[in-house]
Amino acid sequence: MPFTGPVEDRNAIRELYEAYADGANRGNREDWLDCYAEDAVWKTHYFELTGREAIGAKYDEITGDVVDTTFFTQIGSIEVEGDTARARAFCAESLLQKSGGTYELTGEYHDDIVRRGGRWLFLRRDYLVKREKLPE
């Protein structure tokens, strides 16, 4: 079953995804980065980073030339066991660059999520690209 565990925890994890998307859409680095655990891992087809500081530096690099972001996510599954969870989400994002070009990306996240200090946080995010269109 794709959704297991206490409803309250699954709802809190949904709110984590929504906070992440909200931070991305507003270009708010602090809110976006606050969704990651201090020792989080973020792996994509281009890099693998460990630690919130390294993830924040990559955010700065990625968004340095971006004037507007749209980021949408759809959760496919959440499985909660105690203070840990595994989830799958599908994402579509579009980054409008200062030059006028647009970077389009659609993919799938496989996430390990952990509850620390009463909050759910991303501990590991593995991204699988489905479609990618580089700016022209």
C-alpha cells in the first residue's frame, strides 16, 4: 500500500513537501533549505551532496541566474514507521533565467524522511530525471 502509518504523520510529511515547494516557488532559500536535515544527502543525475551547508551552496549556484521559479510536486506514496518514513514524489519545475531562457525539468524523488525535534525533514533525496530541457 502506498500510504501507510499514522494519518497525522502522513499529513505532516505532506506539509513538508508543500513547504519545500512553497520555498522553491518564492525563491526563499532559508525556507527551502529548512526542509533538509543537517546531515541530509541530495543526489541527482549531476551531483551527490551531503550536509545542509553543501546543499545550500548548490541552491545558490543553481538559482544564481534565476529570476522566477515554478515548482510543483505530487506525492505518490508515504510509508511511515515510527520516526522514519519513505516517500515518492513526482516534480515539475521551470526556472526562468535572466537571459530569458528557461530550464525545464520533470522527475521523480525517492525520499528518506526523519522526525527530529518533532519535525519531519528530508534525510535523503534521490532524484531520477524523466525529462530535461536545457535553456536555448
